[in-house]
Amino acid sequence: LAASAAFGAAKTKQPSERVALGFIGVGTRGADGLLKTFLKLDECDCLAICDPMRDRRDKWTAAVEETYGERKRSGLFKGCTAYNDFREVLQRSDLDAVVVATPDHWHVPIADAAARAGKDLYVEKPLGLCISQNLAARKVIRETGRIFQYGTQQRGAPHVRFGCELIRSGRLGKIRAI
């Protein structure tokens, strides 16, 4: 006997049709901003939660387990594992991609390690702390051929557009350094 879900009768996509994700950093932005959004998508499964703060990783691992409860009962979800060290997440061969929402100074080092580990990635802003870090990250992404998305959602927000207009119109004078 096999469950009807094994033959595509379920509303939930089969595991082979979903992106297997690991979340590295589940603070305010990583969890409330990103993880909650990804948990609503049928196109992905969150299989790993990583954060050095135990209360965060335990809370969000439990939230993933609760969200995917029905999938787990039907055998379509094997569970979400909590990690303290991002390197353990990157060693998993069953993950397709990672979401990096750590403190800013970790974005590029973890992105580089993820790309070299064969993971596609989404990285929160800012990418690096300086242009040279950004260029180095771009080089690694190109060398490894990974899919990369960088979180720049706010670029179209009214307050950001207003700031751009202030600069472009010359109302702030000549900008000498940023």
C-alpha cells in the first residue's frame, strides 16, 4: 500500500519538487522576516535551522515542525534539525540552498562557504562590509556557478527613493564620500 500523496494526489508538492533549505541566522530578520515567509511556500522545505543562540534555534525549529506537521505525519517531511555551527549545515548533502541572515560581518564569509559547498543562496543586506568583500563574494559565486540572490527589497521604498532624489537633485550639495 502507498499513500495517495506518493502518486501526486496531495495538494502538497512532492519532496523532489521542492527546494530543500537551511536557514543560517534566525534573529528578527532571519525568522520574522524570511523564515515565516518561506514557510508559507509549498515550493520549499526548511530542513535546517542554525543560530548560535539556543532559544532562537529551538523556537524556530519547533515552529517549522509545527508548520509541516501534516507533511511529517504523511511521510512527506522528515523533520527540521537545529544547528549551532553553520559549517554543519553546509555539510548536508540534502540541502539545495541556504538563507543567510546573520549579523552583517558574517554575510560574505558564510556566502563564500555556502557557494563552495555547492549551495545556492539568498543573503540579506548588506552583502559585505566593504566593496572588496562584495567583489570577492561575486568572484566566488561566479567561479562556483551558484544561484545567488541578495536582499535589496527596500530600494523601491518611498523613504529610500526620497533620499536618492535628494542626492540626485543636488539639494545636499556635492557628495564627497559615502
